[in-house]
Amino acid sequence: MYTSMHDNYRRMLETNGATSMDVTASDHPPAPIFDLITERYLGLSAGHRRVADVILSSPHEAALMTLKDLAEAAAVSEATANRFAGRLGLPGHPELKRLLHEDLRDTLRSIENFGDVIAEARTSGDPWHLSLEDDAARLRRIAPLGGWGEFARASSRLAGARRVYLVGFGSSAFLAQYAQFCLSALRPDCHALVDGAGLEGAKRRLLDAGPEDAALQIAFARYSEATLTTAVVLKEQGVPVIGITDGPDSPLVPFCEVGIVVPRKPGFVLSGAGAGAVAAIDALLRGTADILGEQAVMRRSARLTSLLGDAVITPRP
């Protein structure tokens, strides 16, 4: 079902004349392997994208795979898997393996350091601390497609747009509402399009949307039909979309001017990307505040505090 829906929306994009996000060289310092893969992802062939998907979705397993194992997992030939490193600008597959092993060692080291504090809980299989460990590791893998400069591009859109639409359905609705709540403290005309309005309500509210506006759309597997239909409407209206999603192969990515990949947290609770999604939103908010400027943000904050009055309790310095 996912593959069929994904393909349908890609075809819809082609029909509407949509294009993929531009991939430009990043001025970020030499990046970890996952930053490098996400930066080059949109310029890869279909086969090399499948190799990238395997590595991004299961990096630690990929670090332990032979070339043959990696090729089988990605459903490509060994020759294609072997050429993948070259497409990243690496001298060869051994260098790719070295970088994957290096990341695995760093992750294990950070877990061991964190484990010094919670060693007793970990040995007993404490699910609370294990969940926190998992979140800490996944936060390190948040990355925008096209390089870290795309964060600045996204924040510029959020700061300069006439209106900003925060879009999310299902579990992503709460994330969209959180983003709208926080962004409204920084700038005016922020509108949440979530489950309460339904698809019809969302379409009505986008009637006057256009290229002067921007949208922050959040979607994680399992992707709802409403999410992707709204993405099509935004594209047709010419609204630049910043997407927060769980993989470069997400059906939301082709609709995005900027796509930010947040590794999805697995488990029996379908919680989207959990803490990672909130962290990505917070990063965009901080960048937006920086672009708007401290004085403008402080003036708006003072007005909001005055308006709220006794409705809130202001923390003491």
C-alpha cells in the first residue's frame, strides 16, 4: 500500500510540473557520514538511493554488513553498492565502512557514558531509561536533505513569509499545534491545519495561500491520505513547503523546498519521531528568532506577556 501511494503522489508531482529540491554544496564543516548521505541523496540514482535508505534507516546494522549483505538489503547488485561510496565523494567502499564503524563506536561510547549514570536501570531492562538512550542517539542523526545550510533557508522562509501554515494530521497534529503555539510568539499570522479542521477545512483555509506564504508540514509513517492531499494543494497554490519527515524516501519529500529527516523511533507505540521531531521544530524556531532579531522578538514577547496578564504565571528570574 505504501509503495503504491508513494508512486501515485510522485506521478501527481510530475503531472503538476513539480521538481525535486535543489542540491547544493554545503558550507558546513566536514560532516559525519549521515550528513554526507542526506546532502547528496537527491542527486543519487534510484539504486544508490536504495543503498542510502538502508544505511539511514539501519546505520548500525549497515556498519556490520558485508558488501554482499548491503547489496542484498538494498536489492541492488554488488557493483552498484560498491559504487555508492564514490557517489558520496569517498575513495571507495572501505572508507564508507570506516566512517560507519566510526559512528557506531561514537554511539556506543555515548551510550556507555550515559550508562554510567543509569547502569543499574539498564541492566534491569528499565524501559524508561532505554527509551531516553534511544532518543539521545537518534537526535544525533537529524539532518536536512541538501546540507546543513538548508536549516537557515527554512528559518528564513518562516521568518519572512506573509503567513505560515503549520500542517499535521494524526499524531503529527500535536506537533503542528506545538509549532504554531511557539512560532506565534515570534511572529504574526501562524495558522495550524490539523485534524480538527479536517481535509475540507484545511483546503478552505488554503484558498488564499500563495508563494508569499510558507508551510511547515510534518508527516511520519504511516502517512495519512489527508497529509499528502494537503501537500498537493500547497504545491498547486505555490506555497513553499518545509517538511519534517522520517526518511528521504518519504512521500512528503518531493513536495518540499526543504526536507528535514528525523529518524523515526520504532516500537509498539506509534509515536512518530518522538523527541526528534520536537528537537527539529525547536531548531527551526531558534533559527527563525535569530533571523527576526532579538529586539523584534523581545518586543513581541513583552506585548504577549502584557496581553496575557494574570492568565499566566511568569517565572521568577
